[in-house]
Amino acid sequence: MKCSIPKGTRDFLPFEMARRNYIFDTIRDVFRTFAFEPIETPSLENLSTLMGKYGEEGDKLLFKVLNSGDFMKDVDFTQDYHKVAPQICERGLRYDLTVPFARFVVQHRDQITFPFRRYQLQPVWRADRPQKGRYREFYQCDADMIGSPALLNELELVQMIDLVFQRLGISVTLKINNRKILAGIADLIGAPDKLVDITVAIDKLDKIGLDNVRAELKERGLTDAQIASLDPVFNLSGIATDKLDQLEKLFVSVPTGLKGVEEMRTLFGLIADAQPRCQIELDLTLARGLNYYTGAIFEVKANDVSIGSICGGGRYDNLTGIFGMPDISGVGISFGADRIYDVLTELD
């Protein structure tokens, strides 16, 4: 028998584990410095917990686990896969740590104190096509604070990002946007019902280019006029305050967009006072495809290595509401330990 492991997974030798533990220890120490507490959640979650939280594409990447026992005798396998799957799979491997955290908060609400600050370093699984910097099993290092809507929380996350990458010796650019701005753009072009389609397509801009994003938007049902109306957004220029000034004029009659602009003005003002060392920019094409984000969104890229984002996150206002505990706002970030390892290795 040929010895092998599934594609997208890896073994780690002792010297590799020493390097990985250095990354984990660095991130964990920063989390503790900012008074976050550790938790863990199971690798398996009920599919009812996971499905519908990550968008259409995210749902396709969930690893579903077959039920045990004689579960196939009453299943009509001539049906569409999406109808069959719920009948033969009740559980799945977690796709990220944020949705299980929301479930955890609701389930243990009487055992924690709000605002609650937690960190979590555990593996997640995605049925993605393996390639450079993209694995089917990988570690996320998350820090979230839930129970407070204050933008000072976003500032703390920026400071944590800055400190982690300073300690690791990686030069990075932190990109920030706001989902309310994206919702305002959807309202502005007369397509509020297409917000998810717009964000999913725009989120691929770095990977597939502007022409292909336009083509995908057309496939998703936007008219040529609506797509053309997005050009002023793609063409905004200048520093963050300049872009926000231009957006404010575009959003003169779009309340949601103006709220997003106001939040970004406040956050960038706080950041300016804090004077982090890393490069920070307002990127209006940043969308982060996950459906649950509602406010500020973050993405970090290494300046000296060509790889995808190595850290990301954002504000979610009602994720716990899905599990029966509404109006609890949270915000968090996730460091991709495996991509950070690849960056450090390439930088030698």
C-alpha cells in the first residue's frame, strides 16, 4: 500500500513544529496582553449551525460527515445533491472559528460575562482546491470581543495586528473597509437586493481582475448600467480622508452608506492617534465574502511575499441572533497561521 495523506493536508516534522509553535506562542502572547481568554470548541458542529452563514460558495466548501448506522435505505438518491445531503449528513467539520464561537456564546451565556473577550487557536477545514497558501486543513488564531458596539474595539484589533506582525518581523499592509459602505453602494446603483452578489464578486477583484468582476456581476443579474455605476467607486483615489469625502458626496441621499462613512472617519481618526507602524489603507473594493459581516472589515497582506491574505476579520452585529440571542454585537480577527508560516519560510 502506498503511504499518502489527503491533498491539502500536511505532516509536520519536529523542526517544523518548533517553527509553528513559535508563531502560535507569539500570537497567543499578544492575545493575552490584550486580556483575551482561551476557549475551545469541537471540530464537529451540527450542519444546522454551519449552513447558511458563509454564503453560497462557503456552504459548498463545508466538509459534511455521513451519519452513522443504516441511514441510506429510505433516501432517494435521484434527488439533487443539496436535497440529499441533509438526509444523510447531520454534522460537518467547522469552516471557521467565528460561527462556532457565536453558538458557544449563546449556549454558555449564563457562564460568561459581557463584554466577553476570547481567543482560540484551532484547525478548520474547507473543501477547497489545494494550491500555494491554500489548504484543506489549516489553523486559525482568532480573537473576538462580543457584547460591545464601540469602535474602540476595532482600534484594539488594529493594534493587535500591528504588534503581532512587528514581533514576527513581517512587513504588512492592513486594508480596511465597511460593509455599510458596500450596502450603500448597492443602494446607490438601485440594487439593494444584490448586496451579497456584489460583495462576492468584488471580493475576487485581486484574483480575477476588474473585467472578470464585471462579467461575474452581469452573470449575477446586474444590468450594464448598474455595473457602470460602480466605476466611480473603483476609481476613488487619495488617502482615506479623501476617499471618504468623495463617498460622502456620492451617498448624499443614502443613509446606510453615510453611516459607514461616519464609522470609518471615527476609526481612522482613532488609528491616527494610536500611530501604528504598519501600513494602513481604506480599500473600498475589500468585501470579505462571508455573509455575517455588518460593519468594519479587515484584511492583511504581506508586502514582500505574493500570497493571499494572512489575517482578516470584521464586525458582526447579529450573528448570535441566528441562535436565538439577538442584538449582541461582536468584532474579531483571525490570523492564518499556515500562511504566516509560508511567508516566514519564503522570507527565510
